[in-house]
Amino acid sequence: MRPVMALYLAYNLALALASPAIAILMARRVLAGKDRPGWRERWGKLPPAVAANPAPRLWVHAASVGEVMAAAPVLRLFHQAKPQYFIVISTITPGGFQTAQNLAEEFGGVAIYAPFDFPPVVRRTLRVIRPRVLAVMETELWPNLLFLVRRSGARIALLNGRISDRSFRRYRRFRSFFSWVLSQFDQVLAQSPRDAERLQAIGANAARVQVVGNTKFDQAGEPASAAEIAQLRADLRLPPRAPVLVVGSTRRPEEEREVLAAYSLARNSIPELVLIHAPRHVERADEVAAIMRQAGLEPVRRTELSKLSGSAQHIILDTYGELAKIYSLCDVAFIGNSLVPPGGGQNLLQPLAQGKPVLFGPWMQNFRDLAEAAEGAGVGWRVTNAEQLSRKIVELVRDEAGRSDLAQRALALIAANQGASARYAQALARLAEEASRP
């Protein structure tokens, strides 16, 4: 038996042996309401609009909101170069799906929930989508999806590829398996030299690996205008001239309690400091509100501000796709999922694109390159506890003149690293041309 088929069969044998446990886990998630959105699509039953369109197809898989947003500038440029292509964006999370829907509407495409990685389900999905090219964002390495798309004759590219510290340790133990998985790609395009080295270390063919850059610099956005900022402050019912701390993308109550302790300490020096707190998952808004009340605050959800008669000092951002602009309001931003382990961090380019200083904890391993770049440019600082976070917040808020210089350095850092999206779009266009040849 050929080694490729042996690995394919071994992976699916492992799936079959694990299927009782998988079934129980999936049933629990469904009963909890976690996997109900897109349930039919996850089993390969796609909307009729996907099958009805006769155009050649580009299938882009992006797991959640962050990956979809990273794909956005690439897809806009690809659409300009290849407007005849019908673009299908698959995702896994509800937030990712909503973001993908909005993006797909820009170029007449469609968003779907990704199929489960079982061969019959993937085959059913493939029969409908019939892609010429599959683009996979970052680290979405689904073996059956990649193997069966490859066997269909389509080209496959990994875009914005990255390997976190945790994934690298795990993948390296199974190098022979991941070498097979990565062999399905025609091109493995990485964010940084470190990511390229790691991809090769777990089995990617060095001839197919290339450092292209990070698309998130391109989708960081433009600085909001003074008029936009004034309108946002009015919409959020912020007190006039009050300084603002934006806390973005927290995931765990332990971290949120630390951050709120830092905020309370900072208010001893700056009583008028406003807090806008954006949990990573908006469905946690009620939980975050309860934690804020325990800290003695009076939170108001963004979606309920219209009911408020006065100004708001403690706001929970419970909307999708708004955080990037909300950072324009802040004097200081804190990047969540970084202060307590296991962490991993979140994207810190959105506040930097608004010219804002960023603070983050020691657990930024999934965004290490970005965190190091921010520290090197003097626009980002690492803190380890509530006391350090509080002191740095107060220092930055009070240094108005210093923040003006810092804003210029932040914008310069963004500008110096832009352009990767155009290179990714060009790579996809070349693969599309290859796929269209007999």
C-alpha cells in the first residue's frame, strides 16, 4: 500500500475508533446550543445558491472572525484580478460566519459553515462547491478536507500561515503525519521567517514554503477622523473629554478580574477614566457584566445604550465587527487573553492602526512577532499583573504630549509592514490560472 493511502486510512481509522466519544461530545454541544447554527451545512448540505452558480470557484476556509478578517484584503484584491470567480468562504464559529457573510456580499459570493472532517461529508461538500482553488487561512489543517480536495484536482494554498508555540510542540511529535498533511499544499505561504522555519520543521516541503508577510497589517484599517470619533463618543454616551481605556478580546474570568482590579486602581488617580470592555465572544456579555458588578462597576451593554438617559462610564461591547473602530476612542488599549495562562494573546494591530498605545500580558505566544514589533517600536508594553497594568495606564493617560509622538510611531509601524495581501492575491491568481489549464 502506498504511504499516502496508509496515512489517510490510519487517520480515518482513528476517527472511526474515536467516533463514539466524538458523537457524545457533539451531542452535548448541540444540546448546549453551541453547534446548532449551520448544522445542515456542517454535514455537507449546502444552500442551492452554491450549486446554481456556474462560475469557477475559489473556496476560502477561515475558522473564525480573526481569520476571516485576515482574508478580507486578499479576497478583495483577488476579486479585482479574477472577477469571474465565485468565492465561497467557509468558517466554523457563528461570529466568523456573520463576518464572512458581510464580506462575501461585497463580491457576490457566499458564506457557509465548514464541513466536518469526515470523508463522506467532505465529498458531499466538494460535489457542490467544485473548487478550482482552495485557500486555507493560517493553521486550519484538516486532513480529509485537504486530501480529498487535492485528489479532486484543485490547487491548494496555505495563506498567512503561522504555527504557535503550543501547536509547534504538538505537531513536531507527529512530524510524519503532518508531513503528509502539508504535502497536499501547492504553496505554503507564511507570515514570518519563524513560521516558515516551523512549517518546514513539521514536514512542509521547503521548495513550496515562502515568507509573504502578515495580512493583518493590511486590514488594520485607517485612523478614524475627528468627526467619526466625535460621532462614536456620542453614540456610546461617553462623558465629554473623559479619557478611555479599551479592553479587547478577554476570554477568562480570572483575567477579567485582574484587569478590573487594575482599572479600579487607575481610577484612584484618574476618577473620570471610562472603561469599554469587549469580550472575545459576545455571548459572554452577561458573564462579564456580572464580574463587573462584583467589582463595584455599573456596566451597560452597547446594545442597550439607547435606554440610558445619562452618560456611560462602564460599557460592554456586545456587537460584532465594531471593536476596530472603538479603539479610536481610547487613550490606552489592553489586549486580552494575555495576562493569565494559558493565554495566547489577540491581534494588537487594530489599536496600533488608530495610533494608540497597547498593553498586554506575558502570554502573547500566538502573536509573539507582533508583540515584539510593537515593543521594538516603543508603542507596546508587557505587564505581568494588575499593579503594573494600572501604573502604565495612568502614565500613558497623563502623558498627552508623549501619546502624540507615539501615535506617529504606531502608524509608521503599520505602514512599514503593509503589502502582504497583494502578494497573497497574486499567488492565488497564479494558482487559478494553473488550475484552468487542461
